[in-house]
Amino acid sequence: MDIAVVGSNMVDLITYIERMPKIGETLEAPEFEMGPGGKGANQAIAASRLGAKVRMVTRVGNDIFAANTIKNFENNGIDTEWVLETEGSSGVAPIFVDQDSNNSIVIIKGANALLTPEDVANAADAIAECELLVLQLEVPLETVYAAIDLAVDKGVPVLLNPAPADTRLDPEYVAKCTYFVPNETELSLLAGKDLVELDEIREAGKKILAESNLENLIVTLGSRGSLWLTETDDVLVESLKVDAVDSTGAGDAFIGCFATCIVKGDDVPAALKTASRYAANSVTKRGTQYSYATAEEFEAWKP
């Protein structure tokens, strides 16, 4: 296997609106869609569609959503041996997308909150077979920490996407990751202040590097591209300019593609360039996983 993803799965409930309602206001929305989502699942699906061999470690509920989630993994070629069923609801994510393709998301973790360090330990051999471990923060922190410790012990590089941002995140665990990939909003929350200008983002990133002794910090900047910082490197990779339709899941598309490029041997700058292009492709279509191109579709894309 190429990539193990220990993380979340969700059911996306996407409402397309002209504007966000004010407090106490009821608005009629013109369109609604439902589809598979969750940061862990999104990143796994993107990587698998691009040709990576992916294994998923996650929990689903015992409700009507679970069977469709598992079937979706299987249809996309993902190993589901460690997709575990549990009492309770599956995770859901109500998403609101405005006419400028901006989105606001609320998540209800459901079964994702019940993924435990014991689940990670039970899947240890399966994780150790992989070339890269990919993590997010939609499952309990102690489970994320257990996965990082396991990967380090087994010699598996770790990519951590600290989303949604959690200020309790231990810098010692950040330091154990080979790749730490927040977006600019998550970096702002971790830094404790709003970061808008590129110089502010760069300064905050370098501070995190210094404090955690981190190997690679990659900050995704939406339409501005991505910033790669190491002890010696400072590289800005600009994003491809496209007419965006729906930005939901673009960050996960970026990470799934970046992870695939890394396990297939690309260096970081090349992986970032490809991942930025893949994320740009995803925002030209509606939906989350539905917007992720296969390797063949991506190769044929002419923006």
C-alpha cells in the first residue's frame, strides 16, 4: 500500500445559497446536494483516484449512511478492512456555498469521535505496510497522537493536516511529522492572531518551525497558492487561476494529490505545483469528492 489515512468520514449536506442568512432570518435556497465527504475520506479518495493504493482507518455509524460510505470507498478502490462500524450516528457536515463559491461548514463528528488509540494499535501492521500516513483533526487528538507515535516507531513518514484547527495540539507531536499542512485560517488559529498578508503568514510559519523543530511546513493559501517553509527554504507556489464554482473540499484535494506525488517520488516543489493544479481543477466543479478528477481526467484537463 502507498498511503494509510487515519481519519474521518462524513456525509456532506450541501446547500447552495445566494448569501448567508442573518440571525433569525429564514432564506429559501435554490439547490441542495448530498454526497460523501469528511477530511480523511476526501483525502483518501483524491489520492486513490490519482492512482495511489490507499488504506482507510475510520469508524462509521450504524445508520443509513454507513453502507453508502463503505460502498463509496470500495468503488474508489480503497481498502476498507479497517473501516469499523459502531453504535451511533455517522458523521455529517452541513455545508453552505454562496454565489461566489465561498463555503461555511459545520461538522457533527458522530462515529468519528469514537475512533480510538486501540483502533490504531489494532491496525498497526496495516499502517506499517504503507509509505505515508495522512492525518487530520476530525477524530480525537489522542487517536491522532497514537497514530503519529505508531508511524514514527515503524519508520513511516507522517503528513498532518491540522483541520479543523485545535489549539490544544501538542508541538511535540507536530515536530514528529514530516509534513505539517495547515491552511492560512488554521495557521492563524494556531498562531493566536489573524494572518492576512503573506509576510505575516511567513513570519508565523517560521515561528512554528523554530518552536517545533518541524521538517516541512506547508501553508495552503487558497487562490494565492501554497507556501513551503523549512529551516533553509522559503518557496511560494502560485495557484492556477480558474473560474471557481465550488471551493468545498479543495484543500483535501490538494493534500490527497500532494501525498500521492510524494509517495510516487516527486520532490516537494514539484508535488506542490501538481497539487495546486489538482485543487484548482476541483473548484471548477460542484461537490466535494464528486469534483475530484481521476488521473486520466486530470492529465487531459486543459484550463
